[in-house]
Amino acid sequence: MSFARATIVGAGLAGLSAAVRLVAAGVAVRIADAAAQAGGRCRSYRDPQLGLVIDNGNHLVLAGNRSVERFRATIGATTPLTGPDHADFAFVDLADGARWTIRINDGRLPWWVLAEGRRVPGSSLRDYLPLAKLLGGGPSDSVGERIDAAGPVWDRLLEPVLLAVLNTPPEKGSARLTAGVLRESLLRGGKASLPRIAEPTLAAAFIDPALAWLAARDAPVALGKRLRAIATEGDRVTALDWGSGAEPVAADEAVILAVPPWVASALLPEISAPDAFHAIVNAHFAVRPPSTAPQMLGVIGGAAQWLFAFSDRISVTVSHADALVDQDREELARLFWDDIRRAYGFDAPLPPWQIVKEKRATFSATPGQDAKRPPTATRWRNLFLAGDWTRTGLPATIEGALRSGETAAALAIGGRTR
């Protein structure tokens, strides 16, 4: 059978993606989220300390992210995702002041590794050939078991990029998840690898147009509504308890659980889910960046890892920030500001700032944790899972979250019988 209606628990990108796909297919949808605003980790808000609208975190997508493209096209998102015309990635090493830009050519044939002015300084073609080993790893292989985690290509390109992608020490990260990212970006050429940033905010690029699109189709999101319990009987979810007693789930109704993994496990302990996580720390400074600043700059040898230059602010992102997440906020702000001044080569006093910490930002993208990620379908024929922590084949990314919602919706539309 197919389902004529659906209840979606969670209004992050995974839940919104599922809702949009279902509504477009003619399914009656209701959506609820425990938070005060939709978007999950991809939320934006006006910060009174800065007097600016900022994102909870700096999330990067790539031009080749197909689920991102489909989602934005469906909801009619007009706020552009900005970025360079070519896949250029600028870096600075604060230890020695070295600066370089990796310039990946547009086509699939990676001739950029042959050009001294495009590849990593100090590297040669033979340094890139072992990367092919990442594509043949098994589910239990880590990146460090497939390639040598040393040398100029590792230090000046792979380590900082994979740290951002996996939010896990790259050498311990899953080779299979890394290969999944490579197949959908670098192996499709520079045009698929173009970095894209939501400007002015993630809400404008993703969340607000999705909410408006759903509301216009009688599928508004109910906020501040927390699911307390799920009742099951045999192979079906039979009731949902939102805090005022069990509400029956109709025979033609699907339930899509698009909540964080620890919430899903608390509601249904039988569900397998990752249980190790890493922090991300973001910082925002209310100052206009120098006119020469690249939109995105990788930083090596400092506390900051990536700098993002917006028209009204400079933002910092630090992945696998477990060692920083409990540090004093003002101390972090001064630490990051020192890196910013050195990276951009200018001097200025500390401007108004804000530090945003996510202690459980993403699951640890190791082979062991990847093995705990559940499929979308569950043992209950009317219950489906969505979220970047489910088995998407990618690390915890915007693309993975949107894809998980598409998959859950497709199963609900197609229905299942046992």
C-alpha cells in the first residue's frame, strides 16, 4: 500500500525535505518540531550582541550536490548560493606565513595535479596517485589504513578538507564515507566541486522558502511540540504521544522520524544509531572583512580552521572542536581574532563577537560509527527514519540530510507490504 498521509517528527533539513517531497506527491502532511524554530542545526537568528542575523554554523555545500539543487528548485528558493566561478581553495599556514590556492580544473580529467601553479606547493604527481586507494576501501577501513597520512598533499589539502567534511580526525575517518564524497565532487570535476555558501543566511537559502512553500500548500510546521512516546503493535506504529495522551496513527498514515539519533534511540531503543559525536565551534565577528579576503580561507597552524568573509561579518568554523568546546568564550574569541588578523594580514581591535558551540554537532564518522547508522526503512512498515545520521552513504552533511528526507518520502509514497 501507499500512504495517503504522513506525520513528520522534526523540522530540520531532513524533515523539511521529506515534507516537500510528500506534499509535491499529493500526500497530506503534518510536521512538528520540539524547537522554537525550524531548521535544526541549519538555523539562523538575530543575535543581539552583534546586531546581525547569523547562522548557527557555517555550512558548506558543493555545486554538484544534487539533492540540494532539487530541494531548492522545488521550493522556489531565490536567494543564491554564492561562491567562486572555479573550484579554487585558498589556504594560509600561520606557522610560516605561506599562502597557496588549490585550483581544480573544471572537467573530469584532473590535469590540475600536473600544473605546479594549481596543485599543493611542494607536491608532485606521484603524491596524488595513492589517493585512488581511498576508492576501494571496505566498510571497516579508515582513511589512515588506505593512504599515508603524511606529506604535503595530506598536510596542506586532505587533512584540513577531510576534517571539515568528516568532523572527525581524518586518519580515523571512514574510507567509505570519504570515497562517497570524492565520487560526488572531485571525481566529477571542478564544476561539481565548486564551494557554495548560503549568503546572507542559511534560513534565507533553505529554511524560510521551504516553510513558505509548505504553508502555501496547507502543511505548516507546528513548533514547540515534542514527541514523548511512540506506541507500536506488531509491524506498525499505532499511536504517537505528544504529551497529552496517545493519538492513534491511521491505517493509511506514515510516520517519518527526522530527529537527532539520541532522540530516536530514546523513543525506540530497538533502533540502531551512532552514539559517539564530535563538537563544532563557530565564531562570528561584526566587522567588514578586508576587500582582498577570499570568501573562504583554510587556516593551518592556528586555532581557527576556516574563515568565511561575509559582507557584514567574519565567521570562523572549527571542526572536531572537542578540545575547545568547554573553553571560556571570551578566550576563544580573542584566540580566533588573533588568527583572523594574521590570516588576513591586517590589524584591528577585537570587534563585537559571538561564539556558538555545538557539543554533539555530528556523529563521529569512523567505520565503527558508520556501521551503526540505520537504513531508512524500519521493522515497522509505516515508520521511516530521516537524518544525516542515517545510512546515506555520506558523512553528516546538508546533502546527506536532504537525501535522507527524499528517501524516506519515496518509501512512504511507494508504500511497503510485508
